[in-house]
Amino acid sequence: MDKCDRYIINGGIPLKGTVKISGAKNAAVAIIPAVILCDEVCTIENVPDITDVTAICNILKRLGVKITISDDKSTLTIDPRNITSRKATNSHVRDIRASYYLLGALLGRFNDAYVSMPGGCDFGIRPIDQHLKGFEALGATSTSLKEGVVHVCAEELNGANIYFDVASVGATMNVMLAAVKAPGLTVLENVAKEPHVVDLANFLNSMGANIKGAGTDVIKIRGVEHLFSTTYSIMPDQIEAGTYMAAIAATKGDARVLNVIPKHLEVIIVKLREMGVTVEEDEDSVRVFSNKRLKRVNIKTSPYPGFPTDMQPQFCVLMAIAEGLSKLHEDVWDNRFKYIGELNRLGAKIDVVKDTAYIEGVEQLEGALVSATDLRAGAAMVIAGLCANGTTEIDNVAFIERGYENIVGKLQGLGTDIIKSGPPNSPDFPSSDKNNGCA
Ligand code: EPU
């Protein structure tokens, strides 16, 4: 895929029909490397066809893991028996944030792991001190080597009590991986409660692990000697679902979002309703319907069950076209407002002061040339383009395809006018001077 690919959207068409949500990115990128801990072949279903999954599979293949992909790309058969390396240090490893799960998985299997410090979306400093604190409590030592490689190793791992200073998704899941085969009882406190934490625990338990309490503040893990073959289906992606729900609301559409767990969408549904949107919940789908201007709202992001930071940019678009002044406070990441300048290019009126965006709603956004500055910011640009007047071109869409399966096809299925195209020729393209060789 060319980094400079772009989407061209002719906006103003209400989303209609149905869209089916894929498996959850942030569960998949942990569950796939977790198979390293197993002594047998595993089958993972409902895997999203996104580039972050391709990246994690490529990293595993380089370690000697055999992966077979079904024709529709949604099922992976993973054979970790003949893994040949404990070193995930090539340049691809830095491309995705989730490569940090290799630390926990390799440590849990071999008591030894070398992993390049991960990359991912740039929201300011993204430390892994809580991951290392957990590994060390289990008996490992960690060393920072040259070129950003982290080495963790242990004579042996043993169950321990660990209190996390922040409720980190990555640290909770990574330490869970390292602890699952460590003899004795591990108690993790102040853990993250996100649905993907529960999905990883369910997956590990389906291989024979003994993990209790995932989804609450305390997780108890009793180490087991072996993990066995399983077939496991990844849960639906809460953030992909929320993104389509926001897009339907932004375009005054009427559409049904299929293959969701409504419980995971609670706070998103509450905020949409507060903005005047009708949301009808079914067992595994939601209908979203809106036919009038959105009402203003205030939102503060926080860990699950709070409002997800990964929905912050998409809701910013809704606030940008709502009536009145909305306030959006980012409380998880230091620097997740880099996209605001792009949204203002489309006619939004947003000022950012420290961690808060003050959004004066406008009646109508106008199409423009914009850039996807990261994954969710890119999704926000798509929503903005769908509800704007005229044509919006978004470049850097490789960011979007890290986490949204077939977004162009799914949106076309909802009746919108969106296509994917090659690099732009226009010298006016906003990112032409910012991206390596782009434009
Ligand atoms: N933190 C620390 N120390 C650590 C780890 C985290 O101080 O050792 C801090 C972070 O700086 C941040 C907060 O804790 O302020 C939360 O970070 P967390 O560890 O929960 O984030 P993450 O595991 O790196 C995952 C998702 C992100 C999502 C966050 C928060 C994956 C691969 N990524 O990141 O997803 O924003 O949780 O929910 O699961 C996305 O999908 O677009 C995305 C960025």
C-alpha cells in the first residue's frame, strides 16, 4: 500500500442501510502474539483484515511462527511450535504499538525476550514503565539496549502481587501474558477494564489458563504449566462500531450497525442520545437515526467504562457541526489534538487550550484537502468529509487502514460517494511538504 494513497469523498449523502463490524483490532493484536505461549496449533476467527494485523503476523513469521490465512482473511491458523527466535528487533516491530505484546509473550514462553521499542500513533510520550514494573515483580530484569531494543529475561518467573500506578491497557495485557504460566498466584490491581482485556483473558482461558476477574479492578492469575490448542473468535470492534455510529449521526442518516456488543457501546450511545440522535439497541446490532441538527455536548475521555479516547476525534466532528459550544477534554493521552488544524480547514471552529478543545459548532463543514494525522484522526476526517459540502480529499490514509477493515467498501455499501485513489498531484495538498516523499 502506498503511504500517499488518499480517499476522495463527495459529501452530503446520509448513510443508509447496514454495515457489519469486524473483529476488534486491539484484541487481535494481543491475541495473535499470545499464541506463542501455547504448545499446540491454534485457530483464531473473526480476525480483522487491517494492516496492523498484517504487521504483527509478519513479525511472528520472522520469529519462526507458521501462520496460514483463510481465503477471506478472517481466520488464522497459527503454529508456534517451532519458533526459532526470541528477538523481535527488525524495523517492522517499531511500526506498530502492539509489538510490545511480544515482550510478555516471549518472556512467558522462554523467560527471555528482545523487542524493539514500539511505535504507533504519536500522542506524545508513550511509556512502558508499568509493563516493565510488572515483569520485574514476576522475577525478570529489564535492560535498555542500543537502538531502542528492550531485553527482559528471568531465571524463572513466579506469581506476584502487582499494583499498577496507572490503569494501562497495554501493561495489564502484557503482564497477563507473562504471568499466565508463572507458577503460583499473580494478583494484578488497578488494571484496565477495556473489553479487549476481557477478550484476551477469555482467549487465554480457552487455551487452559486460569485467569479470573478480567473486566474488574483486580485480576487473579494462577499459573498453569501448559496451554493447549483452541479455536477462538475475536470480539467485535467497539471503536469501529462507534465510528460508523458517529458517521451515521453526522450525515443525518438511518442505518443499522451489525455484529456489535451493545454493552461495550454504552457510553457512546449515551452521548449520541444526549446530542439528539435516536439509537435503538438489539441483541447484536444497533440502529442509529438522526434527522435534525445535533445538540451540543461536553465529553471527557477516560478508561473503560468511561468515554473512549479512541472515539475522541470522531465525536469532535459531531461537536463541530452541533448547535452551540461543546467542550472536549482529553484525559488519557497528552497530545491527541494534532488533527484539529485539519478539521478547521474544513470550516470547523475549534480552539485547543491544553487538554481541552472548545468547539463552536458550525451549520455546515465545507470540503477541503486534509491529512489523516493518525488512525482515529483519519477516521474523523472521513466522517467530516461525509457530512461536508462538496469534495474532501484525505491523504495519508495508510494510518486509517491500520485499524479499519475495508472502510471504503463499507461506506460505499452505506450509499456514500467515497473512492480510494493514488497520490495527489496538487501542490496545494496540505501534507505535501510534511510526509516523506508524499505528493
Ligand atoms: N502509561 C504509562 N505507563 C505505561 C503505560 C501507559 O504511564 O507503562 C500511560 C500512557 O502514557 C497513557 C495511559 O497510561 O497516558 C494509557 O495508556 P495505555 O497503556 O492504556 O495505552 P496503550 O496500551 O499504549 C491502548 C490502545 C490505544 C488506546 C489506549 C487507551 C492498543 C494497541 N492500543 O494503548 O489504541 O488509545 O490503549 O485506551 O491496544 C487506537 O486504537 O487508536 C489506539 C491508539
